[in-house]
Amino acid sequence: MRVIKKVLHEKRKTTEAHIQQLQQAGKQGVRYTAMMPDIPFLMLGLISDIGWMIHLIAGVIYFCRNGFCHVLDYAALLALAGVLFGVAYLMYLNKTHEKEIATKLQKDLSFGMTVYSGLAGAVVGMVQITTTGVSSVLVWLIVGGVLNFVAGLPIYLSFKKGIFYGVQ
């Protein structure tokens, strides 16, 4: 556990160093800092990752089997696109060392888009079940969306306005 904490803290230190460089250049803008400690952040992040992966896989299987038959299918596709966009943006922020100390737009387009698209996908999946009947793929789509939302929302809500260094 100590090794994991050390690695996570070093990662956060790299992020903080990057933000300090931006501050020296006057380019930091208004930032929001994830105030959640590293280990809960990691655990909830992993659960959220499992959720969006389940959601994505179930969505792809659903569309391969059924195609686009209903208006709800387009809503489900939008939810999947939102999840993909949010995850891709999170990966970009991680690479640029701005994931834990992000601007409001970065926070909303990464964590917010991923989390709320998971919720949207779960809701659309529930509506699809009521209109087309129960299928295991739709159940998994709902499970993935709910996992993504439930685990990702605390991370998204942990962001506090301002730059705070040394969060462990």
C-alpha cells in the first residue's frame, strides 16, 4: 500500500509542478483541485473505469446485434459517444498533467461528461427495456452506466475552486 501511495503522490507532485509552471507564465487560469485523497480517488476511478468499459462493450454488442431501429438507439449512441469523449479527454488531461487540477471546462468535459453520459446511457437502457423487452445486453449497459455514475460522481464533486497543493 505504501508503494501505491508513493506512486500516486509522485504523480500528484508532477501535476502540481506543471501548474506552478503555468502560474509562473501567468497561464494557469481559474483552476479546480480534486480534494479527494489519492487512494479513494484511485479506487473510485478504477470502479468508474470498469463501469464505462462495461457500458461501452454492452453498447457495441447491442448495436452490432440490433442496429438502429428506434429513436432511443440514437440517444444510446449519444451517451456512448459522450463516454468516449470524456474518457479520451481524461487521457489527454492525464498526459498534460492537468487531470487533478483542471479548469472548469476541463473538469466538465472530462469527469463530468464521462459520469453524466454513463447516467444517460443507464436511463436510456432502462427506457429501452420497457419498450423493447429485457435483454442481457441492456442489463449490462445499465449496470455499466450506473457503476460509472456512482463511482465517478464523488470524484467530480470533490473538485474545489482554487489551486491547493499537497492533497494526499
